[in-house]
Amino acid sequence: MIRLFKAFRFLFVMVAYCVHMVFAGRALSARARASYIASRQRAGCVALTCILGLTSETRGKLPRGKASLITCNHIGTLDPWILAATLDVSFVAKAEMGSWPIISFVCRSVGIIFAHRGRVMKTTGTVNEIQDRMRDGVPVLIFPEGTTSDGQQLLPFKTGGFQAVAGMDDGFIVPMYFHLRTISGQPVSMESRMTVTWTSPQTMFANLWHILGLGPLHFVIRIGEPIHASGRDRKELARRAQEAVAALMRDEINEIGQMTANG
């Protein structure tokens, strides 16, 4: 019953907040609207994660005043809400989400950039939109694995999203890794932190329902050093980004291992 109440409260607040954002930002210029939506998205996600009992802490900082493409691992249904509660960012999502009931409205109201795989003209439009958003001062976050994983091993990074920043003299890749750190205040082990991950054959809604029943969850977000995109193509940037995210992952796993050993 508690999970059901959380789910309905989360859904109501999310939709109501998105309606407010649509009307409140209409009169702003494109640049001002991008920054406004990112900051209001963060405020809304703080409220939503509070409803669900989700908190996070950040290790490292995003670079200021730089056109940044953030590359992050992807572990579960609620990743965007957790990350957006801490960071003023825009997200890239698969185009299919633009037709999902309710989710479509939410995505459009917060300025989600839709990625159309395998459609050249629309892919070009996506690249331009990402570049415009970054140059408007809002970092853009992608999940280059293309799907969720358990976070212990990274899936190969797809290179398509890196085209948006490839060769940009003023562009940067920012590596990021995050994962669960505590459940109900108790430190996780390498095994127990897998309880929040969404992997096949579990469905998205089954993952969400499971997370709602776990109690308060706390995540750690690690941000690495920016990687300059100038003179580098999308394949090299994808490789460098994966290496950097993997290094952050090792730091997190080592720290959890030390906590468990001292525990």
C-alpha cells in the first residue's frame, strides 16, 4: 500500500510540475528557456526523489562555462530523476519515448532531446539540437551504453551521441559514474547494490515497483576530468569516455570494498 501511495504521489507531482513548466517558460528566449528548464527540472526532481526516499552526493564538479556532453552509466528506471535532482542538465533519450503515454508529455515539457537511430536527417537534427543546448550553457547528458546494465561492468559505448561534440574547439566530454551506496542507511555490498539495477527480463515498471519497496536509497555520483573534444572524432571520444567512466567505476568499487572490509 505504501508503494502504491508513493507511485501515485510521484506521478501526480511530476505531471503537475511539468504543466507548470510548460506555461511558465513560454515567454522566454531559447537560451533563457534552456537554462530555466534545466534549473526548474532540478527543483522538481528534488521534490520527486524526496517523495521516493532517494538522495545522492556528488564527488567532483561539472566544468563551468564550457560546452559539455556528459557521458554516464545507466543502471535503472529512475536514473534521470536522481541525476537531475543534483545537476542542471538536459537529457538525450531514445525517440520511442516520444510516443509513450504520460512519459511523452513529461519528456517534451522538460526539453528532452530525442535521438533517432539510423535516420540520417533526423540524426543530424539531433546533433544540432545537442550543440545548441550546450552552447546555451546547459550540459547535455547521454547514456552511451544505450541500455541499462548492473553498473559493475560497462557495456560498449555507442559512438553516435559523440558526433555532437566531435572536433568542437569549445566542446568537452565529461565522464560520470554513479551507483547505489546505502539502503535504509546501511552500506551496500557489491552484491546488494545490484538490487536497484534494471536488467532483462525485468520490465521498466517492475524495476520501479521493486525500487519503491526498498526503503531510503542513497547514491554516489562521481564526476571525472573533462576531455577536450578538439581534434578528436566520435570513435576516439567514445573510447576515451569509456576509459574515464571505467576508472571512476573502479574508484567506487574499491571504496565500497574498503567499507565492507572495515565494516
